[in-house]
Amino acid sequence: MDLDEIEPEYGDASRRTLLAVERTYLAWWRTGLTSFAVGLGAGKVVPALTKGTTWPYALIGAAFALVGVICVVYAERRRREVERAAKAGSFISPHNAVTTAMVVAGVALGLALTIVALSEL
């Protein structure tokens, strides 16, 4: 293959980086929207299908919806910070407090769902 036949790479590293920032932003949004859907399912759909106490489902559903709100808000904050850092040629790590809170919330909600699903309310 002759070197003249090789097409030059279109764009540059900064363009690819900014597109990656956009994909990550959209991933945070997808996670938030998924949390809204799980919140609606746990808080409204499941209680409508069960007999007995429904408040635990409503509480868990509201908590999932809150996680969704946090994801959407953090998506925008993170997008702005990373875009600014990328344009400056630097890097910024995710906020440990946010990622730790998300892990704790995910584990707590998963355990709560497990307990509620296995108990007879």
C-alpha cells in the first residue's frame, strides 16, 4: 500500500475528546432516565399489583427517582467541568463524593428491593 493511498485522519484529538464528553453526558442521562423508570415501576406499578402494605415500594420508588435527579444534575455539572478541562488540555476526575454516594445509594436500594421482594408485606 502506497502512503498516498492512506486517508488522513479527520479531526483531531480535541474533537474526539469532546465527542467522548458528549457520550459520557448522554450515558449519565440514560442512567437518570432508567432510575426514573425503575422509580415509577417500584413506586406505582408494583404496589398496584400487590396486596398488603405498599408504602415500602413507594419509598423505594421515590428514592430511585431521586437517584435519577442526581444523575441528570451531575451529568450537566460534569459535562461543563470536563469540557472546560479538555479545552484547556487538562483532565478532571469525577467527584469522589458523588460517585461514592451513587454506590451507597445503589447498594442500599438494591438491598431494600431484595428485602421487600422476599418479605410478605
